[in-house]
Amino acid sequence: MAPRLSKTAAAAGAVAGCAFVTLPNQRSKVSGGLRGAAASSTPATGLGMGGSVLSTVGVALGASALAAASRKEAPVARRAFEGELGVQAPVGFWDPAGFTADGDAKDFYRRRVVEIKHGRVSMLACTGYIVQEFVRFPGSLSPSSDLKFADLPNGLAAVTKVPAVGWFQYTIFCGICDLWLMHQVPSNPPGKLQTRLFGESTTNYEYGFLGLPGYLGGKAITDEETKKKKLNAELANGRLAMMAIIGMFFQDGLTGSAWGDWANYTDSPLRAFESELGVQAPLGYFDPLGLSKDGDVETFRRRRESELKNGRVAMFATIGYMVPEYFKFPGYLAPSASLKFADVPNGIQAITKVPAEGWLQWVALCGCYELCVNQPVDAADPGNYGKGKLGYGNMVLGITAESISDPEARKRGLNSELANGRLAMMAIMGLWVQDGLFGTPYGLYAGSSAFEKELGVQPPVGFWDPLGFTAGGDAASFRRRRYVELKHGRVAMFACLGYIVPEYYRWPGDLSPSLGLKFSDVPAGFAAFSKVPLSGWAQMVAFAGSVELFQYNDDPKRPPGDFENAGFLGVPNGFLKAPAGTKEKKLAAEIANGRLAMMAIIGMFFQDGLTGSAWGDWALYTDSPLRALTPAQESIAGTGGPFPENFWDPAGITSKKSKEEILELRAIELKHGRVAMLAVLGWFHVAAGFHIIGDLATQTYLDNNPLVSLTQLPMGGMWQTVFFIMCLEWVGTYVCPPPKDKPWDVLGWSDILLEDEDNYWNQFRKAE
């Protein structure tokens, strides 16, 4: 029975393929780059260019059947094409359906031609979707129908507006391009097109870079490496465009817009749950698999409870990955096994260290909470086990804590929990994958690079090349990039100084005596462009050109940026030399400062363009959409900035908040600031050696490193600190809460302050 099925599958594949593919009259030669064994002896199948979409369907049906029939015979033949274009990181050679399993170079060539054509069409289609959102041709599309370009909607809706004559013109134009103007000669590499007109080589021409015709000067790229890079980029962009245009079609068909505005999808079965918790910007209601499309409320609640539970566990797991990097409990985890907490590695490796009794205890604890402690209190409120805010009730078994009374605050807190849980589920998966690959959850690069010992490799990132510019190990390219980096860094450092110095000092006298222009008349920043006369620009260009061409010339025999006639700090002719033994340190510092300066000058440009000042004075940014304050924002206007009129919220966090929510955010901000100020004082106190209380409590001299001394603190001291903080929170929340209109006033300033702004206490409060 099996042989019959194999023959039937092969026959079906042949019929399906031929049904959509036009065969040429001549045999074609396969490109020498294809290494399939059958390339030289089998006739090549040409592609009917007019039916690219149908041919893809035929190829898919035919190749699927043939691959299924022959997979057992040639399981590794697909490796014949692993050196072809399009084999790129991170997936490498990607053929999950096994289309190339038979190693047939002819079929691979035909599919590559189809792939390139579809990719090019998709890139044009995506561009067509996007461009019309910003610009349209002026005038009429069809004067006889009084139809203007501006009248056509974007996307699929345009199909019904274009007249039949327009569609006929499209079809004729595409047919001419496919049959005569853009012909794939079988002897050419896939995607290299030329015309197929009468007159042979006299009238026919090929296309060059970016598809420019030969008669317009279009030429192919001669450098093989550059050509390979560009062709790989075209394939990658074409694949992305094919996915993108399908997504645009899908969203356009569902919502009437290629950008998938959820508000327009009124017929969606998912509308039943779009008002539920977790529906947050920017995705809105996100259910790409359609799990809730049946509208089953019970199933939705069950999934929501699972999501909440998994998110909570993931948040604990993520914290459990991070904390042991900085702190581990002192003492023994298993005294009988002489296993200390410090002996247990972080991450997946800990699984092999924890004894069986430990695993049993964990399972018993989790089962106890799952079966006995955490019982739902309301079927309509998934994840609510009656344990109050942050699950305080779970701190002692059986204790039920009060929930958040304010409905808006409760909704916001539950939405935050869902969002954080989703993020934690993604984070813990990433930590596991990186831990499994690298042996550390932070995925540290453990490989090697030809340039890891070069200057500029500094903590904390080490050798930083996320785009893989140095992956090829080309020393000449690395040297050129390092030379350019140094030059840009040096120019950026001068530019930053040029922005800063004029704020404090200007040259006396005239900049241009003939124009009566003084140095003090030239503003700092972009505004100076309009003040400096043309002769001044000519002088600057001439000076920079003389330095570039005659003063500081790059010598390939010397390190990049090391000019023979420049000494320490660039002093010409080397009158000053770097102190002995410090050259490498100072060169590394120059690279680091140059990188910082490049970032700084871009920030200055940005702020100068927005505000007219490199220092980004908020008061000058009058066109900002954030300047119009809502009534709720007015409640804290004039606070939180260096000047009385400041209101600083560039991210727009408070734009849709109520007055109570804004006041709570301000209270949280002040609380974090107070804790941070105390923490900074404590850090420097310990670092300076003043830790008398800790020394007396532990009967030993604690380390001056605050992180090390934290590990020396006994468990009793840790619990005392936690208990003290919780007592402060309890007093400030329940015993003597601050005024509702001033939730940050936990110290009671309101009772002793006068309305006089010049009063001493008011000034002290502002300073805090």
C-alpha cells in the first residue's frame, strides 16, 4: 500500500505543479551557485511570470506532496542549499516544510525566483499602503468619471473605486512588465532580470542597482561582498514585506484600516470581553489566537484566573532569579547534608543542589496554599482570594485582609498586576532560555572576538557590538571604524564645549568689523547660524579642511587616531607627552568621553531645536502639547521643578489621571525620594567606616562595602529592619494618615505652616 501512496503523491504533485506553471520550449542552465546533484541532468522548469500568485499555490501543493513522498529517501539533501543567499541569522537555513529535501537545484532555482518576485511586489505594495497616508497625486485619476486621486480611499476600499478601465490598464502594464520588460533568463541568477524584445542584444538591456535600466546608466554592483550583502538584504526585506502586506490585508479587511484600529472592528466576537481588566494601551484587547471568540464567560474567567496565577508565580520567580545575585541567607539550607544557602548556585543549576526533602517541602507548601488557603471569594472576580492589597492576608494563614476600597484605585492596581504578570512571564522564559544557553540567566557573551582586547572595551558592557559589525574579523574595517569613531568623538567633545563655554564667556571685540558684529552679539546654539557671515563660514571650512588634509593625516602604520605630529591632548608637533604608564588609560578615557559627547551633542541639538536653548528650558517650549494643564494637573502645578511655574511630565503620565490619582503619584514620588535620600546617606556612612551600631550588634567589625556589610547582618537584624519599616507604613496609613488633599504630608507640615510663602517653614518644606 505504501508504494502506491508514494506514487499517487508524486503524481498529484506533478499535476498540481504543472497546473499553475508554464513550461518554456528550451532547457535552462542552472546557476553555478546551486549545488544540487541533479542540476546538470534534469530539464529546468521556467516560471510563467504572469501567474506568480497561482504558481506559488501550485508549487506549495506539488512540492508538499513530493517532499512527503521522498523525505525518507533524502533526509539531508537540503544541506545542498545551505550556502545560498538568504541563509541568515538567527534561523539559518529555514525550510520547515522540507521543500528542498530532495536537493533538486532546478526546483530551488524556480522557488527562489518566485520568492524574489513576490518580495519585490510586496515591498511596493507596503510602500503603496503607507505613502497614501501622507501624500496623494494632485488632479484627476479619471477625468471622464470625474474621479480625483484624493477621492480614492487607502487599502482594500480602493478596489471598488477604481474604474474598470483603470484595472485593465494595470493588467496590461503588469503583463508587459512580466512578459517582455522584466524577464528572468534561466541562465541568469534568480532575480536578475532583463528585457525580452526583438533585436537580440541590440535592443535588449539588463537592469542595474535598484532596478535602474542599463540605458539610464544602471550598473550591477561589482564588489562581490557588497553585492552579496545587498542581495541578502533584498531577500530579508522582501520576506518581511510579504508578512507585512498580509497583515495589512488582514487588518484592513477586519477594521477598514491597514493600521487595524480596534475601534472600527465592531463585528468582532471579542467585544464581549473588551471592557475587562487587562485591556490596556497600546494593544487594547489582545487575543490573536481567538481563544475567547466563542464569548464563553466561564471559560474566560478560568483563563483569567490561570493568567493571574501564572503571572504571580512568574513575578516571584523573576525576583528569585535576581535576589540571590546580591544576597543569600546565612547559615544552612540542609544541616543534615551540610548544605549552606551560599553553596546553592543561582538559576537552573540549583535544581541539582536542593535535596529531595526540600522539593517535598516546596510542593507541600504550594499545595497547601492552592487547596486550603487561597479559595476564591467571588466567581465573577478571578484571582481574588480575599487576601487584600499585595496579598497581605497570606502572611499569616487564614487571615483575611481588606481589599482596596476606592474602585478606580482598585481597577488601576489590578491592571498593573496583570501587566506586570505578563511581563514577568516573558521575563522568566527569557531568563530560562539564557540560563540554559549561557549558564547564567543574564546571557553573558562567552564567545570570543578578534577585537575583544582593543581599546574601548570597558565595563559594564565589555565588548559592545550588538549589530555584529566586527563579526567578520576584518582588521581593516575595524581600524577604519575606530578611526571614524575617534574623529567623531573629538569633534563632538569640541562641539559640547562650544555649546557650554559661550554661556559663561565670550571673546571681547568684533567678530566681523566690516559688519559691526561683535562676539557678544552671536547667540549660542542653532541661532548662531543666522548671525555668522558667509566669510566666517568660509574661514571655518578652510581651517577644518587644512587640519584634515595637511595637519593631522592618518598613517596606516600607526594606531587609529594617533597622529605623528600631535602630542598629549592634541598639542601640535608633540611638545607634550602623556605621563609614563598612563597612555592606555588615557586613550580608553578619550574613547569613553567621545562616546558620551556624541550622545550629549545630539541631546543638545534636540533640545535646542525644540526650545531654542541647548539646556531645554521648559518655559520656552510653547508648542508642546503638554503645556495645556488639566484641572487635575493644576493641583500640583508649580511644584517639582526648579522654577515656580514648572510642571514636568514629558511622558504624559498625568494627562488622564484624576486629581486624587495625581496627588497619590506625588505622594509616592516623595516617599521614594525620602527613602532614597536616607539610603544615600546610609551608603556613604557605611562606606566611610561609620557603622558603630552594626559593629556592636554583630560583635564584629563590619565591612566598609555596603553590599558586603548587608550580607554580614544577622537574620534578626534584617527582620527588625523590615518590622520597623512596616510599623512606619502602618502608622502613616492607619494611625495618623495625612490629609486627603495632601497625601504626602506624613510629617504634619500642614498644621504648623503659615500661608506666607516667605515663611521659614514653607521654605524648608520646599527644600525637602
